[in-house]
Amino acid sequence: MRSSLKSHAIREFHQNDTEADAHAEEIRNIGYTVVRSGLTEGDLADLRDRIDRVYARQVEELGGEPALHAINDASIARCLLGYDDRFVALAAHPQVLAVTARLLGDYFVLMSQNGIINDPREPHYQVTWHRDLNYQHFVTSRPLAVSALYCIDEFSDETGATLVLPASHKLEAFPSDDYVLRHQRSMIAPAGSIVMFDAMVFHRAGDNRSGRLRRAVNHIFTLPLVRQQISLPRMLGGRYEDDPRLGKLFGYGIETGESVTEWRQGKLRQARPG
């Protein structure tokens, strides 16, 4: 279908048929978009509590928060769904998966799911510019990974909204300081929004000056050739393996085999009907 906007000397037009198509178009062109989650204030309050409890448990597992500070990993609740099934629904949000499928195709996996706790009392390494595919300085014609960042608390200038560099997924090198200061954009969004972006977009957390915690849950979906940050099949202990949708999403079937026999047995399990 041709565009309804007035134009001349244009023969090719892009057309979106669904809301997911429109979000995917924004990610392809400028690198990011904002999706509605449908989460209620009650849902968000529950998720805040669950993130805090998972983080407290992980602090205890490592023997205290100083150990996390020593490895620059404080205020991150890693692999939430491995501790609390409530976070499975966030990873499998229908609109998030629909947008991701427009960009990555039918087969992609959850590479990581992390709760980010932006505490105004402590510096957070997420305030530094980075890509979610760390250390990479190449560009591709199609995305390798898509991030979906749930705003569990409000994203504002005061609470430290995520800043992005539009279209930076098309740049190999990080731009000059002057360029960054002129072109960075603050992703102001109400609690419950989902900021989705090409994982190669340069971005950072804003400075939290609100006096209260600002929580978010980030998901990175990748093509199956990218190794998971933490093995979800092992973390989940086999849960969801028989679910045709979640088993695929959580990476069952792409684990590195410890031997030829184990690798072939895994293939046989996948090939069996039912």
C-alpha cells in the first residue's frame, strides 16, 4: 500500500500492518521504541517487592554485598526467572515477542534477564555508556539481539531515565563527546512501559536524584548463535523444557554438548513427537 502522505519521485514505500510492525520499524530506523506492557499498579508493586527479595537472596548467597561490589555487580538481580516464576511472564510478553520476531525471525532465545536497581545512594556501573552486546564494534544489516527494558518504576529525569543515542546501532565506534551531548535522548516513560531497542544501540542509565529506588528488568533476546549469560536450562533444572514455546525461548536444545553422544541424544529428544 502506498503512503497517504504527499510525495513525488518515490517508488518504494514501507507499510505496517500491525502495532508490532510499527515498533519494529522504529527499532530498525532509530534503534528504540516504547511498548505498553498492560501491567497494573498492583502488578508493579508486586514486581518491586519480588526484585528486592531476589536481590537480597543473591546477596546472601555470595556472603554479603561487599562481595558484589568487589566484582562490580552490586544492585543487579540476575536471572530473576530462575528464582521466581513470576518473571517468566515478563520474558514471554506477547507484544515483546511479536516485536522481537519481526526483527530476529522465528527462532530466538532469551540470553539474559536481569533486575536493575538504581539506588540514589550508590553509584551504578550502568550509568556508563555501553551496548548490551558488550565490546562489539561492528554493525550488521539485520539485528543480532533485541533488548526489552521494563520500567518497573517511573523513568524520569529525576529517577534516572535511560539515555540512548538514536541510530547508534549503525555506528561501529562510539561517537565524540560533543556528538553524544548533542544527540543523546532521555527515555522518559511511565512505570509499566517497556523500552525496546536494538542491543547494539549505545545507552546508559541516567543519574537517580529522586531519593528512592528506580527498578527495571532488562531482557536480551538473541539469535541462538549467541551464548546465554547464565544457562537457563541448567538454572531452571528442566522446567519448561516440554513447553514448545518457552522451552525454545529459554534455550533448551542449544546447550553445548559435553560429548558427541550427549549432543546426539539431545537431538533425538527434540525429534521425538509429543
